[in-house]
Amino acid sequence: MQDNNRKVIVLTGASKGIGKAIAEKEGQRHHLSLFSRSESEMKSILQSQDPALKSIYTVGDIKKEEDIRLCVEKTLQTFGRIDVLINNAGIGIFKRVDQFTYEEFDEIQKVNVYGSFLFTKYSLPNMIENKSGYIINISSVAGLNGFKTGTAYSASKFALNGFTESLREDVKQYGIGVCSICPGGVKTEFGGKGLEKFQGNDFLLEPEDVARTVSYLIDESETSNTKLIELKPRRRKEYRGK
Ligand SMILES: NC(=O)c1ccc[n+]([C@@H]2O[C@H](COP(=O)([O-])OP(=O)(O)OC[C@H]3O[C@@H](n4cnc5c(N)ncnc54)[C@H](OP(=O)(O)O)[C@@H]3O)[C@@H](O)[C@H]2O)c1
């Protein structure tokens, strides 16, 4: 691939799960700027990348505006542009609403909503200047439907979907695309034990399924904008016919 066909992708939540799958896939063809709190995981993802690519990482907490600002600044200093922003970092705590502390409820909104807001805020001026770009928000089916124990998480993902819908209207005039992906259950360590009870083995998406959907959006025509993708699992091969 010629260097001028390579894009610069900022990816949050890059250390594990869905983010790791996206980094491993896109790291074969595009420059990456990874963000998470886990240095060793991001380092090892980048070690398996094509050495022709100049990817970087930033260790930071998405709840801290300064960490986000520095990540975007470092990306622009290194590559001079941002073509794609993937807001993927996310957390979930699952229990009945009266069992939540204010701090727990607040932390979910800070990571899932404010983190995406701030990464968008700092990346957007460069995309507007370039009159191109793509912002992909990893939301959830919990951003389309409520479910038992899901108040705090659904509140954050409904908010992220609302943010996405309005953002698209703000930036389409600059040729910037905005889409949210709403996956069902994905086979990752997300949510810890609280989520295990929702996850049978046969109807879970693989992190790579979400990564393939991200690739589709990155390659989308510059004159169209997929609005929202709801990604459902289907029965795994080994269970079919049972
Ligand atoms: N798994 C599912 O069933 C599922 C379904 C639908 C949607 N999703 C969404 O998909 C996204 C990725 O989830 P996943 O399943 O891949 O979860 P995961 O395996 O738990 O990974 C979460 C990622 O977010 C990062 N992160 C969390 N808190 C952070 C913080 N304070 N600062 C910086 N980074 C932080 C983590 O990095 P560090 O901990 O290394 O900092 C990690 O890279 C989330 O937005 C989630 O809501 C997941």
C-alpha cells in the first residue's frame, strides 16, 4: 500500500477486547495512535505491526482531559493529521439503580460519554481543516434498548448515540462521516462477572466481528455516511443444528 493511501487512526481502549482486535487489523494497513492506561499491552500490539508503519501509543486515563489533549497533540505532531477517530474505550457496571453510588454512575458517564466528547473535541479542528475524516463511536445495543441492571450503562450508550446523531449534522458539511456501531454481546472481559450471566457461549460476537465492521466504515465512500450499525451475533458453527 502506498503511504498516501494509509490513514492515521486514533483508537481509544486499544489495550484489549474490541480495541485490540481493531488495532491488530487496522495496524496491518494504517498508522495507529493508541490510547489506554496499559502500556505493556499497547507496546506488544505495536510490536506485531508492519515495521513500515509508524504507529504510536499514549498512556492515559480517559477521565482526564489533559491526557486526551496530549494524545491528540502527540498524534498531530507525529503524523500531521487525523483521518479516523474510533471512540471505543468503555466500562460497565451492572446492578439495580438503588445499589449504585454516585461515583460509580458518574464514572461510567465520564468514560463512555465525556471521553468520546473530549476526543472528538480535540480531533475535530484538524478534520475540519482537512475537510475529511471519520468518527466511529463504539456504542452498544444497550444504547437502543434498556435491560435489567443496565441503567447506568444504557444511560451512557443512549447518550453516546444522541451525541453521534447531532455530531453528524454539525460536521457533514466538512465531508466528515460519523457513525455508531451498536454490538450485542461480544466475547471480551468487559463488565467482569456482572455481565457473565448475559453471555451464553453460542450467541456472542467475536471482537474481530466488530473490527471488520470498523474496517467497512473506514473504507466507506467519501460521499456516503452509514448512520448506525446494529451488530447481532448468530449461532456459532459448532452449536448449529443442536
Ligand atoms: N463486550 C461486549 O459485550 C460489548 C458489547 C457492546 C458494546 N461494547 C462496547 O465496546 C467497547 C469496548 O469494550 P470491550 O468489550 O472491548 O471491553 P474491554 O475488553 O473491557 O476493554 C475496554 C477498553 O477500554 C479501556 N478503558 C477503560 N477505562 C479506561 C480509562 N479510564 N482510561 C483509558 N482507557 C480505558 C481499557 O483500557 P485500560 O483498562 O488498559 O486502560 C480497554 O482497552 C466499550 O465501549 C463497550 O461499551 C462491548
